[in-house]
Amino acid sequence: MRKTDNYRKHHDDLRVIVGRLEPMLDVARITADPAAVSAVVRDLFGKFSVHLAIEDSTLYPKYAIHTDARLRQVALSFQAEMGNLSKQFDAYKHDFAGPLAIGRDPAAFVAATRAMLTLLKARVKREEDGFYDLIDKAA
């Protein structure tokens, strides 16, 4: 078992939710039934919020003081570079908390969701390609 298996599992779970959400990002569909997309967004809120909290409060700080200089540098770099994502995600959650908020402006919801998913996917890819592998090698 790798040290990062639980984090990678979180990423897999996020991919499943994103896979359910992306086909729903259609203004007409959302206008007709904002509650359907809201249920999937709620799943995303839950999973990604927990994942961000664990990484930002535990994983990055732990490896920011690691004895391996390369791992420490990457952890610090990722922490600085990606730390803002939590704030952006919190703002997104606030703006689209529930079907009423989503239904008020489906086009804005679609645009904001696509932007948020782009950030999420980029973070997941970079962590898996440039951080988790270093953690596993250092173990």
C-alpha cells in the first residue's frame, strides 16, 4: 500500500462525481430541473471540501518540513500555489448553494462550474503527477 492511496482514492471519487456533473452542464436542462444538478453539486461540495481540508491542513504542512529537500520544496510550492483553491471553492459553494441559487442564473452556474472543474482537475493532475509520486518514493 502506498502512502498516498487514500488521497488517490479521493481523487478517483472526485472523478466519478465530475463525470456525473459535466454532462448536466446544459443551461436548458438546468433551467428545467435545477434540483437534479444541485444533488450532484452537493456530492462534489462534500467530497472536495473534505479532501481540500485534509490536504491543506495535514498533507502539505507535513511534507513542507520533510527531510527530503525535493519533497519539501514541492510541498511548499504546491501549498503556496494551490492554497487559494479552497477560498475559490468556498465562494463557489456560497454562490450556488442549492437549486434556487443554481436556478436563478443557470448560465452563470454553468460557467462557474466549468471554471471550478478546470481548477479541480488541474490540481488533481498536478498532485498525482508531481507530488504524490514523490511522497511514495520517499516512503
